[in-house]
Amino acid sequence: MKHILVFIIFLMTINIYSQEKNDKQPYYEVPDYPKEFTAGTTAARMLDALGFRYYWVSDSLTEKDLAYKANEEGRSSEETIKHVYNLSKIIVNSTLKQSNSREKEELSYADMRVKTLNNLKIAADILRESNDISQYKIIFGEQEIPFWNLVNGPIADAIWHCGQLVIYRRTTGNPINPKVNHFLGKVKD
């Protein structure tokens, strides 16, 4: 009976571990790169890199981390995460050819994180398959802004804010997992 109980506990542990590995959000690691270079695969890779950086900079933040801000005039980490989420909506809406709205959403940090990662993944997957990324414009009402502005606007801004969040995490004593290798887009075992 004792051996059966140990065996059941062992199977449950394996099952939990397996589920944790399968429940990972996009960008735990950067996906493999495509075989050919196109505008679409290059733009997608930029989003994959952003997604990977965002995954790790926003992973396991504490209340102290979320509340931190460098000064009274600046954004807190949580407000910065909300800003990156809003940028991700502009990015994905561009690839979905949808207009952007200014509707207010009240989401938790965890929900914003998941939605941001999923937005970046959806956009990257669309771009990766595209032969003409000029069709993906930023749309605000009747105004259409070229894809170029997506690169130097929301994408670059989100990367910038990931760097800001890295500094905030270090300041609060909760640095990013040291096993993360940004150059390779992998996590060391």
C-alpha cells in the first residue's frame, strides 16, 4: 500500500510539472527563427524579441515591484505595464487591420501580462506569414498611419519600457532570472 501511495504521488508530481511546462505563456523562449529573411519575418522577430524581454521583465513581480516608481512624476511599474499593454493593443490591431479605441479597461497585472504576451504573439504570427507588411497600418478613426511608425512608435517604445522595468526590478531587489539569455532568447537549464 505504501509503494502504491508513493507511486501515485510520483505520478501526480510528474503531471503537475508537465502541466506547468504546457501552461507557459508565449515567449518563455524566443521561437526558432525562420529559414528566410523577409520584411515580415524580420518584423515578426522584433516582436518575438520584445515578447521574450517582456515575458521575463514582467515575470513574478511583487506588490512592492508593481508600486515602485523612480520619482513622484514618473509612472509606477504597474502603470508602465499598463502602458506596454496599450502599446501591444496598437501593435496587434495594426496586424488585424482594426481601428484603435480609447476604451478604459480595469485589468489586474496578471491579466495585462497575459494579454500583452498574446497580443505580441498574434501580431508576430501574422507578420511572419505576410508578404507585404505595408498593409498593416495604425488606425485611429479615419486616420491611417504607415507601418514604419509602428516600428519607431509602439514597438520601440515597448522595448524602451522593458529596459525601464529591468531597472525598477533591480531597485526593488527582485532582478530578472539570471538564467535568461537575451542574446540567444533561451533560458539556461
